[in-house]
Amino acid sequence: MKAHDGMYIDGAWRPAAGGDTIEVVNPADERIVGRVPAGTAEDVDAAVRAACAALPGWSATAPAERAERLAALRDALEARAEEIAGTVTAELGSPPKLSQAVHAAVPIAVMGSYAELAATYAFEEKVGNSVVHHEPVGVVGAITPWNYPLHQIVAKVAPALAAGCTVVVKPAEDTPLVAQLFAEAVHEAGVPAGVFNLVTGLGPVAGQALAEHPGVDLVSFTGSTAVGRKIAAVAGAAIKKVALELGGKSANVILPSADLARAVNVGVANVMSNSGQTCSAWTRMLVHESQYEEALGLAATAAAKYGDRIGPVVSARQQARVRGYIEKGIAEGARLIAGGPEAPRERGYFVSPTVFADVTPDMTIAQEEIFGPVLSVLRYTDEEDALRIANGTVYGLAGAVWAGDEAEAVAFARRMETGQVDINGGRFNPRAPFGGYKQSGVGRELGVHGLAEYLQTQSLQF
């Protein structure tokens, strides 16, 4: 596995300030597949200083020129698509087909969308006797998670660069290798030195140093609500802008008029994708009491098909966490109809595709984010009951509604307290805003709304 020994700072690979390293483990077979430097506050400081120095030049660059660099970066990623997919498979354990179709392809599409948006967005507009000017917020500290390692980098870096910001990225320590590939693509695309910088390291060290650095104007973080709360506190003390994409416990509401078999099968597939390591996964399936037993049979059959088709979770720590939640569900009275806490393989961090029946809204597995291939099926009595259950968590990131009539589904979806709702299996849209209500975060990613997070507004009156 190709990996760099240093950090990408100010347009070049440079040695880390310290000598510590982080081993990257393939969660499917527990082999070490790479090592990266464990960055320190000194490395972060060097990266932020480079970003600060590059900011005046990059922010003054014409949007059309920024669009050209983003288009070149998209092309550089596309040329590396096979290598990207293989790297994600090695460090995340993602099955090759998923790595190709999602982990490689989606970031390329998102980068392309921002190349187009940078060229067409109205950075200046006339409002009455004022000219309203949208300008970059400044230096961005981007702290990204391991579950979609390249997509989450691109979802932050692409709009930041389109806006005219400079960036320092601290990728997740479990999946840093694809971030190094991204840095190579940035260099090849001719992005000026200092505009993009990469520091690998541990969250409590490099991540904290980045969030606290006085030279960072905005912290963009994707990860757990608990860590997001700490970052918000640090940023709040400095009156620093944040963009937070946090946890979820999304409801998949199947109304009685829906095609039950399709809704259940797609719902199970959604939860099992990426081994359940998706913040927007529909981990609560809500079914009318008259269809509940039929839905359980369909869900158990669907889950059984995923036995050897999903990859591992990312680490031994995550495996233990997910298995602990399964044991908690059993202890609280939920009924297993598929899977269970036992590890399905002797080697690798695998978790059995698991489905719980007889789950009540107050159970831990119906309230807390598990981040593994675990589905809870809940019954409801009528639409008001379904709405109460769907909105009855601290989260509000995503969800789904199924109904025989689209208008019926839309009417229900509009009452859900969540940032994004798929209607009857609606397709992912890389230009639609993604983000949450309540404790699922602050701000939006993707499309024009994602770009707006990296801009500040000035008005000139005449």
C-alpha cells in the first residue's frame, strides 16, 4: 500500500514534527495495511499558517479560475477511481462493489457539482440600493470521519475551495490513506500551495489543536454528537463559526397504503449498506400494527440475505460497541428475529446483520445511534402515533416515508422533524442540502446550501 511518511503542507510533503505513527488496520482480516504520522499541534500550526498565507491570493482568484481547479481535481480523482476504491476497501473493509459505486464515484460527482457551481454562483447581487457581496469565511479546519472517508473530505473541501477559502483537513485516524490519495490529486490538479493542507493524527491531539487554533475561522466537523458538542463549545468561546454534521436515528415510516414488500426490502438494504455505518441510515422501521407481523417476516428474510454480503465494521472498538447495543436490546426485552451479538467470523471485525422486533420507542436501541447493521422494527396505531414515534428522539438527520399515494407520503414527511426525507425510495441527490435538525447538527452540506456555509456576507449601500 502506497502511503506518505509526512504531511501535505504548503504544497509539498514534509516530515511530521514528531516520530509517532498510526497503524492502519484492514478490519476484514486485521492485517496492517499502512502507517501514517501521528500529527501534533506543531504540525497543525504549520498547516494553518500555510493556509493563512495562501488565503489572500486564493480568495482574490476569479470564481471561474477556482472552477477550473475544481474541474481538474475532479479529473484527477476520476483517474484514481480504481485506486481510491481499493484503498477504501483496504482501510474500511468496504466490499469492492460498494467502494467503487459509492466511496469512489460519489465524491467525484460531488466535486464535479462544485466545479459547475463555482462557475455559475452569483457571488455578488444587487438588492435595492445595496450590492450584496458573498466572500469566503477564511481558513477552514475540516475534521472528517471514517465511515465515508473520501466523500466527507470532498463534501467539505469542494465547497470551501469554491467559496475561496483555504483548508486544513484532519482525517479520521482509522481511514487516513485515501486522504493522502486526495492530497496527491490536489497537487496534480494545480491547486496553489497552501490552499489545501493535510495533517493526519489522533482526534484528541491533532483534531483538538485544529479546532482550537486561532487562525481557523470555521470548523467543519462530521462525527458523533458528543464530539460535536465539544467542538461547538471550543468554537463558541472564540465566536468561531461551525458546521456540524452529527448523529442520527432516522425513521423509515411505512404507511398502510404502501407497497409493504418493497418498503421493507429497501429499508433493510438501507440499514445494511456500509455495514450500518451511515449517520443517515433508517435504523427505525415504523409499521402499522395491522401489517406488523408480515413486515417482520419480510425483514427477517431480507436480513438473512446479507449474511456474507456486508463488510466488517471499522475496528475492534466499533465491533464491541455494536455488539454491546445488541446485548442491551435483548436485555431490555426486544426480540431478535435475525442476527445477534455473536461474532459471525473468527477473524475480522464483523457483526451479524441484526433485526429486532417488539421494540418500544423508549428502548435504548430505539433512541441511541448504534452505527452498525442493526434495525429496530416498531409498531404504530395510527399516523399521529407514527409521527410521535418518528419525531421522538434527540436526532433529526434523515428519514423515509412510503405510501401508495405520493401526496400522502409528502404530507407526512413535511411534519417530520428531520433534514432530509426520501419519498417512496427517492434517489440520492448530490446537489440537495444534507444536514440535520436538533442534535443532528448545525448547517448543511452539498449543493448551493453547502457552499453558503463557507461564505460570509457584506453589503455596500449606495
